[in-house]
Amino acid sequence: MDIETFIGEFAEQFDEISTESFGPETQFKENDEWSSMTALSIIAMVDQNYAVRLTGDDIRNSTTIQHIYDIVASRVA
Amino acid sequence: MQAYLKAISYYLPEKEVTNAELAQLFPEWGAEKIAKKIGIETRRIAADNEYASDMAVKAAEQLFAEHAIERTAIDFILYCTQSPDQFLPSTACVIQDRLNIPVSAGALDFNLGCSGYVYGLAVAKGLVTAGIASNILLLTAETYSKFIHPEDKGNRTIFGDAASASLISTDGFASIGNFDLGTDGRGAGNLMVKQGGLRFPRAIEEAAEPVEGRFPDEFIYMNGPEIFTFTSREIPGLVDRTLLKNELKKSDIGQFVLHQANQFMLEHLRKKMHIGSKHFFIYMAMVGNTVSSTIPIALYHALKEKDTAAGQHWLLAGFGVGYSWGGTVIKFD
């Protein structure tokens, strides 16, 4: 997996607010659109695209997209 | 002896809360957009002086009227609720009296949420096949609205109040097959009303403001992402084991009727399990997540809309608070 693709997939879970500026260091919870529903979308996307189980705690303990990417990368079979 | 589902009816309280009303209450939140994603347009809420047992009694009366069932035939009441009227007696005993069901009937409450209907079918089947009772009134009723903090926009969007009534008998329209059940209490804290029992009595002072987005413990708490992860992990296996125990394949199932948690989660599960949307019944836009009543409400509508030819199999699966889960198959006669 690569970070560029992952950022694209991550950004797709946000519907309206601009995600063009999303990068590895983006603090995704600072986005106005962030909600528990976006968290579910991220968990579902990671499950679907990478067959990796992300938990609510993983998201709670992460601040940047890079953090999430690293967790997923470490669990990819 | 074989146990059958014989009839289903349900009741919704009058008061309605639409997405537009939620959007007005929480303008910054995008309620309409989120509600669309979870597939809920409106939900019903019990009146201030209306309790789960009131709704269960109405659902039962509806069952008797709609299906011409004699209440004198009922010889067991199973009442599934997490919103009991009081600590004791069992609300089922009060319901026996209110419904004028013969005093020779057995009655008990059981406390389960989204898995409750499948567990109710399991217990009812046990009672029938053991010859203990032959006409079981299975009631589910929930008023989560009374547990939800007024500012808890997420849970207010998802949950609706409702009650259902089913008759399980020695004959009926579909036989009840084999079950797969499971429990994992490690998830208990992820969906909980902590206060109000004996271990954690309800705080005497006025409810405090939410701390870091978490409402006081007398209100319902749901860790959405953790519940989602649990569902995504356990439910495909539950469906597979339920099929295995009934010696069936996915392609043998006419309709999968799962607990209607929210459409986003259901769609995720459906794709993960490679089930076509034609065979995956969803009914929640007008009612929301009604906890233990989602499966009977969905079943009620699926029975009207879908092919129920003899020999068809439908798979039912409930899962949630506990964690608790259960699946079974019904076969049309």
C-alpha cells in the first residue's frame, strides 16, 4: 500500500469540505466535517480496501492521516 | 415437535421526530446528511407518560386483532425489554393482567437489546419443542428515547421507540430452524446505561453537563466506532455458522433479515458477505433503529413484499448490546 492512495481513500470519506489539501500530516479531526460517522466510514473503508480491523481506540489515539496509515500498514497481511 | 412463527404485528408510538426537526435542533451538525447516510428519515418516540409495557400491550392487541388470535390460547409470555417498568415484579406479569391472558400462562422478562428477538425465538422454540407451552406470545418493546441525553444528537438520530408482538406455536407460516448464539461481555461498556441499577445508583443531583463529549452515566452511552468494529468482525461468522447449522448455503436464502442497526452498517456487512441487495431486506427509513423490534418490524414488511413460497428459507440475525448475538433460519411452509 502507498500513502498517496491511502490519503485519497481517506479523503473520499469526507463529503463536502475540501480535502485537496489533505496530506500525511493533516490533522483530520480538525476538519469541520469530522464526526463519529466519519470515523465509521474510515473503519469501513480500511476493512473493505485493506481487510484490516481498525478500532475506535486506534482513531481516538491518532491525530494525523500518517498515524492511521502506519497502523493499517502494520496490520496488512 | 416443531415450532413455528405464526403471526407478527407491531406498534409505533404517535410522536414523530423527523430529520428536519433534528436539523433544526442541531444546525451545526448536518443531521439531514448523516441521517441520509444511515438510511433513516424519521423515527417515533414514546410520549412522556408512555412506557415500553404500554407499547407492548398495544402491539399484542394489534396481533390479536390483525390475525384473529384468541388471547385465551396464549400459554406463555416472553417479554424482551431493557426498559422495564420497575425492578419487580417482572413486567410480563403486569402485561398478563392487562391483556387478560389466562392465569395458567407462564410469563417472564428477559433483558436483551438488538439480539433479543432471535433469543426470544430460541427460548420460545425450546418451550414448544419441550412440550412446556404451545402458544407463546413473544413481545419486544423499547424506549431508548428515555435513556438518551437531549443533546446526544447521534443517538437521537439513530434510535426510535417501538414494540412488536409475535406468536410462536405448534403450527404457523414458517418453521424455526437451528440457532447460533454468542456472547462477549468484554464489549459491555461500549453500549451501556450505567446508572440506575443497584451497583451504580442514579445520581441524586441534577444531571451534569457532558464531559469531553461523554454524557453523564445515567444516560445511554454508545461507542459507535467500537460497535461498528465488533459487528464487522462477528456478524459474517454468525451468518456462516447459522447457515452451517441449518445445512444451507448463502444462495439458499431468499431474504437475509438482519438487525436494522443503520443502513450504513448493513450495507457494509452486505458487501463484506457478498450478498445481493435483492436478498437483503432493509426497513428502517420510517422507524429508525428500534433495538429488539427491528427484526420483527422488518419481517412484517418483508412478509408482505417478498416471495414467501413454500420451502423458502430466510435468515434472521440480531447483534449488539452485551455484546450479544444470535442467528436462525425460518423455513416457509
